[in-house]
Amino acid sequence: MLKTILLATALLAPGLAAAQQASSPGPTLATVRARGALSCGISTGDPAWSQPDSRGVWQGMDTDVCRAIAAAVLGSAEKVVWQHLTGQNRFPALGSGQVEVLTRTTTWTFARDSMLGLNFTAPNFYDGQGFLVHAESGITSSRQLDGATICFVSASTHELNLQDWSRSQGIRFTPVIFADKDEARRAYESNRCDSYTGDASQLAAVRSAFPEPARHVLLPERISKEPYAPSVRQGDDQWFDIVRYVMFGLVEAEELGITRANADRMLAESPSPAVQRLLGKTGDLGPTLGLDRAWMLNAIKAVGNYGEIYERHLGKGSPVGLPRGLNDLWTRGGLMVSPPMR
């Protein structure tokens, strides 16, 4: 029996060693390096996800994912070219090569994954479609929206979700459809519609940006599941793995207690094999992807771990104030988990 195990190990070892050798740049990685910047698809302006701050610097969950990828690939979170995309042009922009990665609040669905020539990488947020209403309406449940006028954005999952929900609940509504989120928000704010529907996190962010947030209520029901994930073009497995494992690495960093502030100290002092591998002190995680060993160290130092990104833009200390819920670590009852980084 022992001879059998030793023989199997001997046969397996060369394959593992070959798999861990540094990878040469694939087409997308080569393009990004030649340009010296990552072309990243984000929104035209979406509070908490991608929106310019008072200095004109784009901030949000989506922008920080882009910065993490740029830091991992190019060593700097500043080497990003922002491409501001709508619901209509986001997928053509990715397919044509205008962007290397689409992080713009996009739900992972069967049809999108199988029919549009793209691959979703790793979930970075779990959401669900909800309804925002005017507090003065007295509406406290989506069941009270029968006969209502409802605003939403086209080229999204929201229209089909609404149709499924209305049929299952026996509720009639009048749709008011817009091409842009800002148009839909302004229409709702000016009382052109009774409710504005969209993913709940985005509605909460929109509500927080109103002059008087208390005059608007986010109803408790969710009528769909909306997992967000950065997406890349099909056909370049190396680039798919890079984007996927940057996302997983941010989650792993939170689980291991690695933060923006302590990453260098953890690299120098932590005895944990998992910390040493993730930060590049041991192992060849980065070179296996065609990157250097400091890929995740650079990403974490640029934007922090997943929990830090969440708290900065959506968490209790932010204007949005969303609890972690499903977006907490698996060790605390959430869905955020990384495969073993080894």
C-alpha cells in the first residue's frame, strides 16, 4: 500500500510543479501591460458603486474592485482608465475589447453567462430587487402597489422580475422605463411614478443621496436574487483566473485578518502559512497567474480587504448604512467565501 502511495505521489509531483511555474502573459494581460493601464467598465454615476467625489475622483464598490485588479496586475491602483457605461452598451463594450473587465453592478444570470460571450468571475455582492416609495404615500408593503406606476431602467433584469412578480401576486402596474438610472431617479423624485424599483442596495444608496432621505421608504420585500460579479470576455482563461482570484483574494484577506493598514506587518511577522502564501512570502500564487508574488499584497494595500471595501461604501459607517447580511463572511453566516488559496 505504501509503495502505491509513493508511486502515485511521484507521478503527480511533476504535474504540480509544472502547474506552479510562472505563466507567460496571455492576450489580455499583454494588452493591459502594453497600455500601462486597465480599461474598466463602470457606471455613468451610481452612489456607493461608482460616482465622483468632491474632488472628481471616482469612488465606490465597483471602482475599488477595478483598482484592486490594476494594483495586482500593474503594481498601482492609479493605472485605470474608466469607461462609463450604461445598461445598453456595457456588454458590447466588453465584447468589443473596449474594456478588459466589467465591474458595473451587473447581475450574473444564465442567459448572460451562456449567450453573450462573457464569463462571470466571482460574486462580489448578493442583492435582490426591491421598491422605493414616497413615505407620504403610506405604502408599507409591495402588495399595496396594485395599480401603481413603477419606474425602472431598461436593459436590466428588473423588467422580467417585475413581470414574474406581478403575475404570481396578481398585481397590475404601469411601467415607466428609462435608459439611464439618473433619469429614472429624477422621474421618481419628481413624483412621475409611485415607486422606483431596482436592486435594493442601489435603491438604498439613491435614498441616502436625496436631500431628505426620511421622505422615502425602501420596502422590506425582495422579489428576486441578484448576485453581482465582475465579468470578462470568453476565450482567455488566464485573465479570467486573474480577475476571479483577485476577488477571492480580497475575501480571503478579510478572513485572515489582513488589512490595508497591517499588510506589510503581516507579511513580515505572521507565522500563518495561509497569510504567507497570499502575500507572496512563500509559494507561487502570483507567478502561476503570470503576475509577481506581491500581486495580492499590492491589491490589499491599495483598497483593503473585502470587508473594508464594503464598510467604506455600503456599511454602517457609510451614508447607505447597509448591514452585511448575505455579504458577510461564511464564518459569520454570510455567503462570501474563497476557495483555498494554495
